[in-house]
Amino acid sequence: MSFVRSPRRRAAAVLVAGFALTFAAVDARAMPVAFTDSFMAMTDLSEEAQEASVSYSFARGWAVQAGGLRWTRDHAGVHEDTREIVDLHLNKRAWRLNTPGSQANWYVQAGVGSARAEQSGRDLGRSTVTQFGTQLDWETTRLYAAYKGHRYIARDFNHTSHAVVAGASLYEVDYDQVQPWVVVEAKRISKRSKDTEFTLFARFIYRTLFAEVGVNDEGKPRATLMYIWM
Amino acid sequence: MKIASFALAAALSLAALPALASGPQSPQSLKAEVNGMVCSFCAQGIEKRMKTLAATQAVYVDLRNKLVAVEMKPGQQIDEKTFRAEMAEAGYDVVSVATVPQTAAQIRAASRKQ
């Protein structure tokens, strides 16, 4: 049954999108394109960055994603800056390679929305923001590697983020078992990051649920959650 | 004597026919080798999409053995073209598919012994 013909799914999507948009956060790292006619809700939380979004895959390899994100940065007890974005993306799985033991993907994303910037305590107001992103990933039942790049362009800021992720599962599991992973992410955001940020995650995958809890090299916690439904 | 034996065997066979005709139909499943299944989160689309088909009784996904089995409801069929199309919508490539006289549970049990 398609999205259009299901009032219940439309209502659910509106509710989740509303929740996602009220979060108003920064750093759209996720670029999900799940299976046709599915929804995916995501959130990524840390002390300096919060993100939430919901996506709907309306055709094979395509998804529309609505979300928000918020970056804040404090230094030595002083609030330095804030970036808030609410936007709509179009995600495309540009390429996929399925082999007997692995899967590789290339995703591209483009979006437009509204951004608010604050710098050194001064509110710079709202402007239009455009966003472009790409993601390459490769995985087997026990190994994972990915590169994620994003560019955010608004009147008051222009950031490029790069992240490299690598992980390994402790063991193979059956389809209906929880699979634990250890994952490391190295991330850098231009004009924001003083150094490359390293985060160590414990990842758990169980059917429709994907959860990560981690701590970065400054000892600050981070959590990610994704849920798929149809 | 030979004629009597033959007649007896024929009579017994004919007597068994009604029992065979009215007994339960053998289960049937599509059993496929599939590329790209590396985690259950990623492979959710297979189970979800197959369950939207009216003829689907049960679905079994085996990541270790690269296997998908879709048990069909008694008297109903899922043709190979439809199966391959749903797998494509789920994002996976079907290497081969065959119809087997087993339930999804039987295929699962056999697979777990490997």
C-alpha cells in the first residue's frame, strides 16, 4: 500500500516530522534511503549537536527527509556560537553493489531549509540554507566502513563536515538476534572543529532498530537511534 | 496367480486415491539465494515487502547462508517475476530461486543445522 493511500501512515509521518522539526538541530549526518514505501526515524544526540529527522522512501533508491539539527559550542564556560537548521532533503542511492558477502553504497543528498545563526552571543537572524551531502559505505556481516561528507551554505555560515567511520562486529548473528558492534568515527567540521573529533561507539542492531552509544575523545557522551517501519 | 496379484495391487492403489486427493496439500516455498544481505536492519525490507503479498504465509531470512524463503499460503502462488521485483524494491539481488515443498520453518531448521 502506498503512502498516499494510508491515512494512518500519513498521520504518523506528520507526527514524527513535527517532532523532528521541533528539535531544530545541526549536523545532518544521516542520509537514509531504506526500502520502498518505508519510513525511517533518526536521532543523534550529543552535548554540542542534536539532530532528528524522518524520511520516507517513495521509490526505489529515493527518499525525502525532513529534519532539524542544532550545533552549539561553548569554550571555557563562554557560549561561542549556535547553528540551527530545519530543512527538507532529497536523498538518492546513486549506486549499490550487492555481492555474496558484502554490500557497498553511494548516496547523494541535496536540501534546502531555514537556518539561524548566533555568534559570540549575537543573534544573526534567519536565512536560507542549502545543503549537499554524499556518503560511501561498505559492509559485510562483520565489518563496516564509511565516508560521510556534508556542506552547509547559509548567509552567516559555510561549513563542510567530513567523517570517516570504521567498525567491526564481535560475531555473526542470525537475522533475529541482536548484533553488537564496536565503531570508531573521526569527524572534522570546517570553521568549527579545532581538531579532529574521535568517538568510540557500541552499536547494536536488532531487526528494525539501530542504536549506538558512545563517548568522544573529550569524554562527552553521544547516542544515535534509528527505527524503520512500513 | 500373477493376474490376481496385479488385480489386488490395482485395487489397493485405486482405494488409496481418495485419501491422497483429500489429504493436506504439500507446503510450498520460494527459496532464493540473495546477494547483499549483511545485517538485519538493512534486510528489513525483504521481510516487510514480502509480507505485503497476499499469498505470503511466512518469511525466513538467513544472513549467514544468504538465503531468503517465502512460504506461500495453501493453494496460492507467488510467481518468480513478482518475487524478484519485490526483492529489487527491497534493494537486493536474487542469484537464484526455486520452489521447494517445505515450510519456512522447515527451511529455517535445516539451515540452522548447517
